[in-house]
Amino acid sequence: DSGVTQTPKHLITATGQRVTLRCSPRSGDLSVYWYQQSLDQGLQFLIQYYNGEERAKGNILERFSAQQFPDLHSELNLSSLELGDSALYFCASSVDGRGYGYTFGSGTRLTVV
Amino acid sequence: AQSVTQLGSHVSVSEGALVLLRCNYSSSVPPYLFWYVQYPNQGLQLLLKYTTGATLVKGINGFEAEFKKSETSFHLTKPSAHMSDAAEYFCAVSLPGSARQLTFGSGTQLTVLP
């Protein structure tokens, strides 16, 4: 157990729907990162939050959004889902915002049908 | 922008043999370098990292990697493979001052043969 908790572990939903993925960072970690892992694109950085504020943005689609709450958990919202959004979504956390080696959660596998 | 190339999407070694997984990077400035391992149905686990200082970095599970600036490489090695080393390995790079965003290579699947 890495200490980073992601829920749900698996999610199956239909095209056009909206889902929310949740991440609780390791105790004491202030920064949360979201990554997408797919067969065709590999591992891609989506977005980073530090103590509630957005710090860096990567290849995140406009249909996707995220936030980090005062208790430091984070949610990734995916809307108007397409088949191509099927992927593993990982959350990672670190104690500061500098990312010197994150701790990853076990991921949420999203299947869009 | 930085990039990472992992040579060989699949590598097979016999148990007890040397493990060598290759990683080359491209970066405008000396980067920070990482190796992660992913076991089936699990997240990524940090094996080792290079930020500054000694170029030979030792990690967990007997793995080590050497940062070679002249070759822009950061190859991962282990003297003797164990069956439990079978997994997918990812090399990643980030830029100092912007170390938040990791750029990953495409991964190398390591198979260990009995």
C-alpha cells in the first residue's frame, strides 16, 4: 500500500457521460498530480495541485477538470466521455510541489463503452 | 522540451543474468531522471532517481543507474535478475525548477526466464 488512495478502482460508463475520480494523498503530502495511461499515448501528465491551488497543467482536455479540496483530497472530473478516454488514471502525491519522485496510487481503470 | 526514449519495448533475461534496460533523454538543461516500476494491476513505484551529485545512483531491489551526460543516457542495471523483477519499467525526466511534470518513456516490459 503506497498510502495514496484512489477510488473507484474500476469504472465502466457510457459515451457522453460524466464521471468523478477521487484521490487521497499520502498523509503529509500537499501536492497531487494526475496522469493518464493509455496504450496509444503512454503515460501523460494531466495536472498538478499544491495545497489547493493549480500549479501545472499538461495535456488535459477541456472536457476534463480537477480540483483539490481543503482536506487535500483531489477529484478529477471527466465529462462528455468518448471511447478514447478509456485509460488508467493515476494520482500521485508528494510532500512539496517540486515532484522529486512521486508516490503513485494504484489507479482507476476507466472503460467507456 | 524534454523527451525520453527507451530502447526495446520488451527485454527477456534468464534468472541470474544481468538486467540492462536502456534510457536516453533529450533535454535543453541537465535534467532530473527517474526509473519507475509497474507490476500488473498496480501503480508505479519509484526505483531510483538522479537529481544532482553522484552520477551512479543506487535504488531499491538491487537496481542502480548511471547518469552519463555525454551520452545523454540513464540506463538501469541489476547484476542478477530474479523472477520477481518481471514487470514494466519506465524511465522519466523532469526539468529542475519545473520538476513537477514528469515526461515518461514508453516503457520496457522485462520478462525473466527460469
